[in-house]
Amino acid sequence: MSADGANGKGSPPAPRGPSLVERAAALTPAVLARRVRGLSDRTVAWLFISPTILLLLAITIFPLIWTVKLSFTNYRANRPNAEIHGVGIDNYVRVLTDADVWAAMQATAHFLFWTLLLQTVLGFALAYFLDRRFRGHGFWATVILIPMMLSPAVVGNFWTFLYQPQIGLWNYAVEFVTGIPADSFSMIGSIDLAPWSIIIVDTWMWTPYVALICLAGLRSIPGYIYEAAEVDRASRWRQFWTITVPMSLPFIMLAVLFRGIENFKMFDMVNLLTNGGPGSTTELASITLKREAFEKWRTGYSSAFAIILFVTVFGLANIYVRALNRVKSR
Amino acid sequence: MEKRVAHVVAAAALAMIVQLPAAHAQKKQLTLCWAAWDPANALVELSKDFTAKTGVQMKFEFVPWTSFADRFLNELNSKGKLCDLMIGDSQWIGGAAENGHYVKLNEFFDKNGIKMSDFLPATVLGYSEWPKGKPSYWALPAMGDAVGWTYRKDWFSRPELRAEFKQKYKRDLAPPRTYDELKQIGEFFQGRMIDGKKVYGVYLFTERGSEGITMGVTNVLYNYGFDYSDPHKPYKMDGVVNSADAVRGLEFYKSLYQCCTAPGLTNAYMSEGLDAFKSGQVAMQMNWFAFFPGLYKDPKVGGDRIGFFPNPGAKKHFTQLGGQGISVVSYSANRDAALQYIKWFAQPDVQKKWWSLGGYSCHKAVLNDPGFKSSAPFAADFLASMQMVKDFWAEPSYAELMLAMQKRVHDFVVANKGTAKQALDSLVADWTRVFKDDGKL
Amino acid sequence: MLRREVSVRHAHSAVEPSRASKRIAATIVILYALGSTVPLVWIVMTAFKSSTDSIAYPPVLLFEPSREGFCNLFFTHTRQTEEYIAAMPPATGVCDRIARDRGMVIAGPSNFKPRFLNSIIIAFGSTALSVLLGMTAAYAFSRFRVPGKDDLLFFILSTRMMPPIAIAIPIYLMYRELGLSDTRLGMILLYTSVNISLAVWLLKGFIDEIPREYEEAALVDGYTRLQAFRKVVLPQAATGIVATAIFCLIFAWNEYAFAVLLTSGEAQTAPPFIPIIIGEGGLDWPGVAAGTSLFLVPILVFTVLLRKHLLRGITFGAVRK
């Protein structure tokens, strides 16, 4: 019987259970078990991995290396005939001493901080309430998910319409809810409110995403822990802070990591909503980068800027992931 | 039997081969790239005549102004084959000529009897020539345009408003001829309730991304004495760009923005202006002449309710040049057909039809025609404007120069950063750096 | 270290929340849900307004519905003189009539359909490729001892950290040389390469959860490794594949930055097209709203149908070490 099996007559997999283990143990382990018709494991492994690695090398790593190379030159993509010469670390120095670049990083930091804070708090709260499992919670969870399925560029575009003080809905809705007159303020118009306008739209779009991850975290907490706490007569409040939050912390941190990386790179939505204005109050790092690279065509300079951005986010993510792993292993 | 089959097959094959060239010729198609606005729609209609005359099908690729420069400069820089004909912005001429994007047209013009003297000189200088002032042509003037103004004639005609205005300012409520007059009218209407709704005085360009606020502010700056460089010393900008007069002009634009515009329009260009005017929010709107035919036909604010006036003056009298020329893209695979299109477009009768459909012809046969001024309520103002146009830099590094001015002006006027003098001083520094990088300084 | 139970079915607070707390939770969630759909509802409403109504000041809640938005979305118009319009044959269809009323004539179809089609081809194409490559790579990482596995995995994850504009620069240059500018193949390869990190990462988590014994049994029975992969692992990982596919699809469907920088007439997708739908002179808000609404539909349908897999996808991807 086993000889038949080893010849590979194509019988369906044996039912799981002790008999399988016995059979496996009965066979000469190393040689026979590894003898398979067709490709060896090694070949399969490389066959499976290489397309991915090749694609990434071609479309992500090679361009990255090219960017590094370009960052040391004065190349401009709209002057293909001009002569290119190396400029050493000149571009990097220029980037790091440019006041506009620092303003953009500041705007990005402000955006990151508030969106992460608001989305985490709101997202976790939503997840918590959804976890109460009231009737119809599945339906409402799906409804909440809808904003995140839209294209960020299209969202930025139609929110300019919504934020228009005269013809848009937002100001009138605010007046309806809080009584502040509709024509007394303008979201994307004023220097103080514009940064908030992008934070509000981003929160609207991505809170459901955070909520989803936090919900997964909440669902992963085993029931018996709460039971034990009940037995110990711990109050709801105490349970929340000593069980719920710590055990969902890895998930919350994960959500923050994903959203943090995405918002650091944010371009589409903000570009179509405010175009970086008024002035440069909402000009995030990616928008400045796009201006330098594709409007001014200062390819060398913008390559240096891109590398600096990449190194920044890579470094920060590294530190963060290490902290996350420590929390996970608690 | 076999021989017969072979004969039939051979005959069929021969017939097919003979067919092929003819079929191939019929498939000829040209793609024309322009901005997506009213005149583009008019051009689609006009081009049907070209197709009828030559059998060449026309395809169009229109992109709105806010992404127009981005998209098509990108296209040209990537040596894209999408566009055979390009109606590019007037300021692209320098870059397009020096980087080999456009086909030089002198030879073609000479061979086909197309004379630049048939077109308005300001348009030849602005849309076709590079270097400026030399008879080296890279485009045929296609669409004449300049910044002009519209106003609510119906509001200006209301007796109670007229009386109140006369009493306050001791003159009639009429289209302004100077910017001081315009500001007074703006203040008069600002916040006034008309027909139960609050209205505002003025609509100005404030767009940050592409060219909006620059195209707006220059209309004031030129008239206060701003210029791009010393007329005798090219590229000498210090003392000219940031002269005391220029500073005053920039401050005036900001004061106009702060006193008399609708709230929330901090990133507004052509589209928002049309929305604001058509929805009855403003009394006077700055915009390009290109939109005036459409506005005149608008059901809500057109007809008798709308009036037009050319850009007001101050110390000097200029208006910002708009408009484009039509060029042949050098990467196109259909150069001959594209040149045919240009030849057809240059004919006086085609130019006349162009004007009647809503395009602004630059041909003297149309503009100097005695009936022109009365052909539309804005025609006379258009002619007057074209006599006093002034344009931005058309250098190859135009995009960088534009972005620098966009940033400095927007930061000062809208975002309240620094003083006018600081803005203009920084602008001189920015432009100096660009020209140094270019090797022109 | 506690082994976390990820089964969605019975992991919840053993003490069932009280009726009161459920009601409070329901109220809050429903309020938030309704509030967050208001902007979307407004946009869909705008798609059915006439151009004049859409820019009415102040905005109108009650209006006469019009198909003008959809007409502007699907057709291009040109302005004509009144005499010309009078001389034309009578209007055929709603869009024609609306256009004539405003002194315009329908010139032809707009670019919306080709762009939408491009979106479908590029998004679904790159999703299929991402899932295929991700699945195979994830299996290899999960089952085999690959030299430098951890480093490779981190490298794959870090490709996601680069701002799209940053790699757009060299990709723009590279595609220009290779002739991949403005091609669907180029965009599919690009989106696949961006999505692969997520796909590998998520799918490895799923495959890790599938006990090796099943494949071992199959191998013992004489299946080749490839057959075992196909017949044993794939069916078990179906949920994970679906979840991964949803995420990849949402990204590729909605992507804008690369589309606007690297495509032009041939391969451009819908996101660069929708924000620039022009009416008479300016942005046509009903047209933009119509485009937004239609563009949302496929993703909405896809995600709603497969929403259960979405939750599992995040769960597995997150829990794996």
C-alpha cells in the first residue's frame, strides 16, 4: 500500500489523524519522504520567490538606486540634452537648509499628529461600540466603511465643493449644528482653518479603517479573561483599562503604523483639496516634492529630497516596529 | 479546378493589396491637444470643416486649465506621441523652441503664403516668436485672449443704487476706468443685500497651483509701474521688479482682496469666478475674454444683465495677455497632416467662422473688419485690450519663474506672510537664482 | 504567552453587555454612520441636480432632478449659434435636448468610458498579478528555508514606505526610455510592484496558520510540491486570498499620483479624469458628482459582497508574528 503511495498513483490525501503520523513515522523519513516526482523543493522555492523579487528589483529597487545616483547630479528631466555633472552632496545641503522644506515638514508633522490622534481615538471608540454587538451592528459597520473605498483624489476634489462657503454644504451644516453663522468662516480659505480642513477629511475617510483593525483586536481577546475579571468583581471601568486596552494595544499600534506611513506619504487628497494653500500652510512634503520634481523639473534636487524622506520614514518605522514587537511579546 | 481556385485567390489577394493604401489613407487622424474650455468646444465644431475638406479625422484631448500645464508639459518632456497639434500656452514658447518640442514654421509659412503680417502684432510677438522680437516662428496665433472684466449691468441700473452711489462718490455708477474707481465700486457692493442675498464686490484670481494669482496680480502691477526687467538691461531685475511703485501695486491688490471679495476664495481661478458670477455672488468679475461669449448666453446672468469693461488703469494702462498659438509637435507621426491643419486654420474665411463660433481670432481680416466691434457686446473691449497687452516671461525656465511668483504673491496676499517689499525682494532672489542656473546671468 | 484565539465566532466579552449599554452603543454608532454618509449622499444628490442648482447659493435641498450631470459625464458639448441649432434635425434623447436648451450641441462621447475601462483592466489586472505572485512568494517564505528570509521580508515591506512621488521620478525616466510611458502594461506592473509587499505579508500570515501536516500528507502520498500547493493549500487560503485581493483592488482602483504622472491619453484611468470634468467654462459639479458616484459602484459592490473576508484579512495579517 505504502509502496503504491510512494509511486504516486494520485490518490487523494489521507484523512488526518494518528494513522497519518504513524505512516509518516513508518516511512524512512529523510530519503523517501523527500522523494517527490517533479521539481525539488529548492527549485519550487526559487520559482515561487524570484518573480516577486525580480519585479521589486526592477520597479522599486533599481529606481531607488537611480534616485540616489541622480541626487548627486544636477540633472533636469526637461533638459535631456543639457550636460550632466556631479555636484557632490550639494543637493542634500540645499534641501536641508531650505526654509520651504522645513515648513513642509512641519505641516506634515502637524497633519500626522492630529490625524493619528483623532483616528485612533474615534476608531477605537467605534470599534468598542460595535463590539457591543447590538442588533444590526454588521449592517452599520458596513455603512461606516464606505468612505474608505473612495479614491482619495476624488474625495479631495469634491470636498472643495463641500467646503465652499457660499455654495457648499459644510458651512451651512456647521451653522445648523452649532449656530456659528455660515458666512463668518471659510475652511480652506483661512490660514488657521485650512490645516484642519485636511485633517477632517482624512479622519472622515480613514477612521473606519482604524476601527476595523481595532475591532479585530477586540475580538481577539478571549472571553475567559473577562469571566475571570468578573469573578474577581473588577468594575467595568477597571476591566476596560486593565484588559481591553492593553490587549488591543498591538492592534492599535499596528493601525497607527499603517496610517502613519500612509499619511506621511499623503499627496492626492491634499493636492486636490487645497493645492498646498493658502500660501503654503497645507503644503505637505509630498506636494513640495511633486512641485520640485514635476513642475520645476529640478530632478537632482528632488531626488535628494526623496531620499531624505524615505530615510526618515524608514528610520521612524524601524524604531516603531521594534516597540510594537515588544508590546506584542508581552 | 485547382488552377481556378489559385486564380481566384490571387485575384482576391491583389484586390486586397490594392485596397490597402486607400484604406490606410482614410484612417488618417490628427490629435489636437488644448485646454478644456468653451473655445475648445468651438474648435471642435470648426474643425468639421477641415475634415470635410481633407478627409482627415480630428481627435481632441482637452484638459482643464488647472492641470493643463502639468499634463502637457509632462507630455512634451516625455516625447509623447499623443499630440500632433498642440495649442500650448503663450509662455511655453521659449522652452518648446529650445528643447525641440515644436516644429519651426518659417519655411512652411513661406512656402504656403501664410504671412505673419496678417495677424495682430501683439499676438505674433506673444504667441509665435522665440526669441522675442526675432522673426522666428514656432506657432500660428490661434486664440487671442486677455484679462477683462464683467459686471452686473442690471444691478448698476437700479435707481436706488445709482442714487446712493452718486451721493456717496459724486459720480455715476458706471464701469470703472481706474483701479481706484473699481475699488470704490467694490466697497459699495461689498456685503450689500440684493434680492435677499448678501453679495460681494469683486472677484479676483487667487489660485495657488498653476498660474492663477499671478495672472490676476499682474493686471494691477503693470498699471502701477511693475516690469520684469530693465528694458535696456535684460535680466536686471533689482529695482524694477521690487521698485517702490511695484510694492504699492502689490499692496493695492491685497487691499482689494481683503476689502471687497467673497470669503473662501483663496484658491480661485477661472472656474470659481464663473461659478461666483453666475450664482449671483459678485458685482464685478475678473476673467479671460474667452469666457465672455458663454457668460453672455447664461440664462441667469446673461443678456441684458451682463456688461463688460477692459482692465482699468492706474499710472499706466496694460492688461495681462492670455491666448495661445497652435503648433506642430515635433514628435508627431503625422507632421504633414498637422501642417495642413495649420494652413487651413490660417485662411481668413476659417478665421471669420472661428470668431462667430466663439473663438477669438487674431487675424487682421476679422479684427479690422468694420462690423467687428458691433458683432458682440465685448468685441470692442477685446480690441481695446489687445492694444495694451503685456505678458509674463516666456523663457525656457518659465515654469520655475511662474512657480516662484505664485508662491511669493500668494504667501503675501492670501496667507499674510511678510510685507509686500519682502515678497518682491524674495521674488527677485528667486528669479536671479533661476537665471543663474540657466546660465543667463 | 497567551495564544490568541482569533476565531471570530466565540471571542467576545463573556459577560453580555447590558441592554442599556447596547442601546447607547447603537445610538452612537448609528449617529456616526449617518453623519459620515451625509457628504456622500450630498454628492449623489448633486449628480442629479442641474448645473444651476448645483451652485445655488445657499445650497438647495429640494430640487428638480435632472440628467444633466450624467450627460456632461458621457458626452462632450460644443457651443453653437442659435441659427445653426435651429437648422439642425430635432433633438434625439434627453441629453440632446438639455444641451440644445443651453445653446450647445453634443459633439461626441467623452473620455469617461475609455478611462473607466482602463481602470477596470489595470486594477483587476494588477490585483490578479499581485495575488498570484504574492501567493507563491508567501508560500515559499512560509514553508521553505530561504536564505536571508527575514531580511528579504523586511525589504519587501519597506518598499511600501517610499512616497509615490519619489519613485515616480525614476520610473518616469525609466518608462520613457523603455517605451512603457502611458501603457496599460506599465501601469499594471507598477501597481503590482507596489501591492506585492502587502500581498506577501498578508498571505504569509494566512498560510502560516494552515497546518503543515496536510501538505506533508499529500507529499507522502506522492503529490509533487506544486500539486500539494494547488490542491491543499490554495483552497484553505481562499479567505486570505479574497481579503488580499480586496485590499489590492481598492488601492489600484483609487490610485491617482502615478496615474496622473505616468499616463496620458491611452492608459489613463478614471481618478485623474473625474476631478476635471468641464461644463460650460468651469468645473461641472453635477458631472463630477456623477463620475464619482459611478466610479464608487464597482468597489462598493465588491467590498460589500466580500465584507466578511475583509475582517478576517486584517485579523490574520495583524496577529502573525
